[in-house]
Amino acid sequence: MRFESQAACSIQELEQRSIRAGDSVIIDFGGHRTGYLSFKLRATGREADAPVRLRLVFGEVLNDVASPLYPYSAWLSQAWLPEEIITVDDIPQDVRVPRRHAFRFVLLEVIATSKEFAVQVHKVRAHAVTSAPATFNELPTQVPDWVRRVDEVSIATLRDCMQTCFEDGPRRARRLWIGDLRLQAMTSYRVYGNEVDMQLVKRCLYLFAGLPREDGLVNACVYERPRPTYANIVALDYSALYAVVLCEYVVASGDHEAGLDLWPVARRQLELLLQHVGPDGLFSDPGDVWIFIDWADELERSSAMQGVLLFSLQKLLALAQILGLNDEVVQWKVLAQQMQTQARAQYWDTDQQLFVSGEGGQVSCASQAWLVLAGVAPDDLLGAAAVRKAMERADSVKPVTPYLYHYLVEALHSCGDRAGATALLKHYWGGMAELGADTFWEAYNPKDPLHSPYGDSHANSYCHAWSCTPAFFFRETGFFNVL
């Protein structure tokens, strides 16, 4: 990152300092939290004869508070910038910032007082909030230091995103997305695995089920506040994942009652999405609906979407088996086999031993990850090799986010390549940890850590749900066999 911190004084020493208009101080709380800031303002010198106006900037990383927020060049709303201007009329005063923030650092700048007095800041407190349980399933005692550190950061990321729903990021967006939910849920089952996190996943599933599009397609995200609201943002790959989240929830919780209740919603997603699969068994992009996969602009998405859709269909068929609803999906068992066979014929390049996508035969990490997870690779050895080869090739389209990096690790893990999965996890998430991450980030390019898919790093979230999954892999059976 761009800056390194050096302690100028202790918090006790800060309380003895008088600061005036134009002065500023950065307070380091020593770790990330989602919550509220409070402090006490006192006047020094003469009695306060005017209000005090302060500017507060909340930073998840040091760059947030050490570099100017303006000019702001992102395409996301400037209103997401984590700053507050507050005016305190009466001194002394206990101040509590009413808006919830996600932060480790706070820049406190005195904009204005009168010439007659200065102020002191006392009893600075961060009040953390989360719905995560206080205890979690510990790792074995004998694990490498890097694993211990990455696990701590992963759990902190999950914890700070667990609020009244699984938020995607507690700083920016603060809403529920299906893609993030799948990764948060699968990690929470391993980390916590109790009634608290199960109920939170269940609540999220019902929020999506209750707020579909008119035709029944669930949104990519929903707004929880000020009241549950349809967000009018549809991503086909995210809608497909609803069936995956529901299946994995039923397996983890044993809650067949909720599974049966939400089965029509999951089934409806596949009914609608399979309309885009032609007689040849291949997905055809309708062109007028978003397909996310990753933030890589140059990514050709057709083969990756084939993999997502097939993976989700396979999970729906598994859910039908669990719930005793096989009769409702008989026709889709044949279709799933056809989609798998046709995808291998269409997308597997035997010369390159890689999956390709589009008319130009684009090679991307996304295509390898999703088609391997859907079982399209000729065998596990070739599937794992394809993932590794795509990561190594200079001309392949690489991931931009931890979201897609997760699916690369999951694909390697599903093929039995624990060594490859571990190496990739250490390189990517370990790289963020080495840069000082307290929680894992929304976007991370090892070659350009300040890269932003939005055009300005100040728009990035540095505690983001889809980056929490190392804690899942560390608790998977057999993962530590290669450490």
C-alpha cells in the first residue's frame, strides 16, 4: 500500500494535547471493526464561545485517511465516501457519531473553533457491532504462521459483515447479494456451525424469496433497510446460485422444512434460466441482462455462465434427492447430462488442454473455474492442470476479485489438487495479509494493490464478504494434508 504508520503518541498523551482549527490527528484502533465512534470534547484556554466544527474520515486502511478523498473519480456515488462533518454547539460534550462505519483508522480534523479556545479529545471509543457468535471452531494447534494469520483475517472479515443480514461490505453497499451470501454461508458453517449463523442464512434466503422480479427471478441483491425492498438489479449467474445456497443450507442445517418451503423459488430460477439453453445444450447470452462472474471488463462470459448454470442445476437435483422431490426434476437430469457433454465438446480445446470461450476462443481463469466445478473437464487431473495453466499464461484473462479467486481455489480443491489450492490461497490472501490487511478486500491485484474496478481506490471496500473463504478451506477435510 502507499503509506506506513508510525505512532506519534499514545491515546493517553493525545488526551493532553490541545488542537485548534487546521489541526488534525489520525487515531489507530489497532484492528478493523464495524460500529460506532464516540468521544468527549473539552475546551482549553477560555470558555468556548463558539461551536466546534469537525471533519471525521473513517478508514479501513491507512490510505483512506492518509490520502485526500478529493478529487473523487469513481463512478459510484460520492455519498459513499466515509466522512462526516459535525458541529458541536456546547462544550464540554459527549459526541457519538450516529452513522455506523467500518474502520480501523479515524482522521479527526478541526475545521473551526474561535480564536479564544482549543479542544481536547477524551475517551475515544469504537463500539463494534456484529451478529456473529463470540466463539468459533479453532484450527489445529500446529499450523503454519501464515495460515493462522490468514484465518484470523478471514474470520474478522466474516464477523464484521455479519449484521442483521450477511452484508457484502459494512462500509459500502451494505446490502445482501446472492453471490456473497453463498461464500459467507459456506464459511460460517465451518467457522461457527451453530443455530445463530444458520438462522442468519435462513433469514437471507427468505429475504430473496420474498422480493423476486414479477416473473419470479430473484434479484442479485436486496435492500434490507429502511424496509426490505426489491433492488431491481438482476445478474443471471447470481440468480442461478440461489439453488446452490438453499441446497447447502439444507445439508448444513438439516432444515428440510425450510427447504420444502423455498423449493419452488429455487426451482423457478432454473426454469427461467434454462430458457436460455438451446436444443444443443448450450447457454446463449440473452444480451439484455447482466452476467457478473467477475469485474474483468474483457472477460467473455458464455462458457463460465454455462458452468455456473450447470453447477446450479446439479445442486438443485441434489436438493430434490434430499427432499424427496425427484419426480419434479426428471426431465432436468437428462438435460444436465446433455449440457455437460455439449460443454466439453464446445469449450474444451484438446490442443491447448484448456477451456475456451466465445468466437475468439478466449482463455480465462473464469472459464476454467466454473466448467471444472461443473464436472466438464475430461478428468480431475486435466481440470486442475487447466486451472493452473490459465493462471500462468500471460494471455489469459485473470481474476480481478477474491470472488473469482475463491472459485479457482474451490475448483482445484474439488479436483483433489490440495497443493495447488494451498499455493494459490497463500499467494493471494497471504499477499493481502502481508500488506497489513486486518480484513480482506473487495478487489486485490497483486501487481497493483490500489487497483479499483470503480476508478478510485477510495470507493473500494476493504472488508468484503466474498473474500472471507480461506477460513472455509482451512476447515475442509484433508486440506492440511499438504501443509
